[in-house]
Amino acid sequence: MAIHQATDELSSPGEKNGLAEWALVVLLASMMGGLFPTIIILYSQNAVWAIWGLFWVFISILSLRIKVLESLRPISPFLIWMACFVAWGALVATYPIFDETYRLAFRFLSVAVSLSLVVSSRRRLRMFANGIQWALVGNLAVTLFLLKFPSYQGQGVFAKLSIEADSDRFAGLWGNANHAGLVSLLVLSLSRWATRWVALVGRISGLLIIYLTVSRTAFIISGCLLLAYLAYFAEGKERLRAALVGVCIVAVAGVYVGVVGERVARTSVTESPVVARVMDLSESRTRQKGQDSRLDLLLRWVPKVVSGPWYGYGLYSMGGQESKEIGFRPGFPRQGTHNIYMGILVDVGWVGLVTFLGIIGLQLRKIFRLRMPNEDRRSILALAFIICVFGFANHNLVTDYPGWIAFPLLFHLPSLLAIRSGDAPDSSGA
């Protein structure tokens, strides 16, 4: 039987991208880039719902050419788990949660269905990967502009962003530096399937954004992935190329210092607030500001879990005492868990956490067992590593859009990129 082998060329001969496909890519890229809903929601809640409506308009158009249920099949394990998580979390909650439950289910389903259609073929995957790289480029441009001209921060849309002139951390349109680091890593992991020059532009932009966010978790993940690649996968020429890229990044950073100034990057490495924060693994500076470190938060939440019901406290309890979704919760730690594993345990108990770890574990096993090009497998494993490790620093992965995009991709990409016996070249694009 013939063997169809996946290659770097994701486009199908003679097939053009449709308007609905481009529209969904733009919407998803805007979401990854923070424009929607972070910025739009500041101006009009009605506009946000109108955009969610657009998702389903374009989904309906694409459903005329693509079998929606078939495109959702690869991500069905996570869909089922997410449905159970939302339903169980709402059922055991002792506070009004219907509105938030409806919003969470509707928004997650909108993103999951859109994403499954957008990456339903290799050609569409390339289109999506290209689109989200530009989200990084746009955010880098906005951040550098505001750093160079801080007076604009108090004008128009920029007045509503959380970039502060005297801050050592920046977040572009995302509004949160740790969030920006997570999204940048996710987008970088998908650059493998983008057009080569677009991938290069996206990677440079993503690395600079991670530097500006000063996210310890993003730095650690980036370093681990780079070391793993150089140690186990790179050939001699690739190692030399990596060294050259490092030199270029240092050169760009030097130019950046001269253009922007010394507020974020300083000529003396020992005085750099970036280096100081990244190397402060004990989070002593966080404690000095009167905030809890992640270890402090863990120690605060463990007794709450141990003394709590086995079935959890209910949806969004992981947000802590001041959860914006459910309001003030007396008796809970002030800050959220900042840990998705602890967060799931708090919301839906041990059963929810065990089943979550179970489906992730089974999916990782599937990634190793399926036949696919080594480059694709490494990129998918990098995506899995980013999700799993960042989960120890973020409790919103299953209730916010980065996770709504990342988890379905983790389940969809292996099936899409696997080498199958008897496959014919993908000429239909569906």
C-alpha cells in the first residue's frame, strides 16, 4: 500500500483559501494577540457578543464544505472532559453560577469548533500558523512604540492598556505580562508550520516579547526547549545556526538598549531588572511587594483542598477570595491558585484532576506512538511541554482563550500530521 508522507509543504495544489477561512484565522489571531476580547471588551460588551456571533456565521459557511463533527473527532476526549468539568463545577457550586457557566461553555465551544475547522487540513494549518505569527509582530510593534513615546500611553486606546512607563515588565495588548509570555510561547511552538520567512519574523518577535515580559516561567521553558534541542536533536550545522541566532539576538538587544533607553534593558547585566527577576527563583521581590509567591499560594491552598469536599468547591473557585467571576468568597485565599492542577482540584475535586491528567497522558502516549515526521513530533511535544509546565504558574488554562486554543491543538495536530498507510495526497483541503 502507498505511504503518504507529511512534508513541510502544507498547501494543496490548485486550491484557494476562502473568505470564511481567512475570517476565522483573523478572529483567532486577534484573540491570540489580545485585541479580542481584551481591548474590545473595554469599549463595548455588545461588540464582544457581535464578534462571537461572527464566529458562528463563518463556522456555518465552512460547514457547507467541511464535516464539522468529523473535524471535531480528534479533540473529542478534551471536549468531553471540558463538558464534564463545566457541568460538574456548576452542579456542585453553592453560589449563583449559571451566567458564567453559559459564557464559558459558549465561548469555549466557539473557539474549539473554529480551530478544528481552521486546522482541518495541512494547507489550513499553514494559513493559521502564518496568521498568528503576525499577532506577535503587532504586539511587539505596539509595545516598542509605547516604550519609545510614553506620552501616548495616556491617549485613546493606549490609555486603557496596562503598560506603565516606569515598569520593568510589559505585556503589549494582552494586559498581563505572564499571560503575554504564555501566548508568545504557544505561538512560537506553531511557527514550525508557518511559511519560513513568516516563521522567522514571528520567532524574533516572540523572543523579544518574552524578554520584555520578564516572565520567569517563559524564560525557563524557553531555555529548557533550547537545551533539549541542542543536546538531542540538532546537527552540527544547526548548532552553529543556533549560535549565530544567539549572536543576532544579543546584537538586536544592544540596538534596543540604544533606541529605547535603560528602563527595561541596561548596559550592565548585573544591574538589569530582567536578569534580577528571572534569577529570583524564590520570588523574594514578590514577597517584598506584599504578594504571595507561588510556594506561599500552594501552602495556603493545600489546607483548603484537604478540608474541602471531595467533589470540589465549584466552578471558578480556583480564582480565590476575589474571583471576578463569582465575587467575594470568604474563607478562601485572597489570590487564585496560580496552578491549573491545583485549580482543577479546587473546582471539581480529585475525579476531575485524575481524569484531566489521564486524557493528557493518553494523548502524550498517542503522540509518541503515531508515525509522523520527527520535526512535527518535536514541535507537538514542545507545545505539550509549554502547556504542562506553564500549568504550574497559571490557573486559567481551561477557562481562558490560550488554553481553549492550546489544548484542542494538542489533540488535533497529531491526527492531522500522522503518516497513514493508504493515504492519498491531501488535494481536497478538507
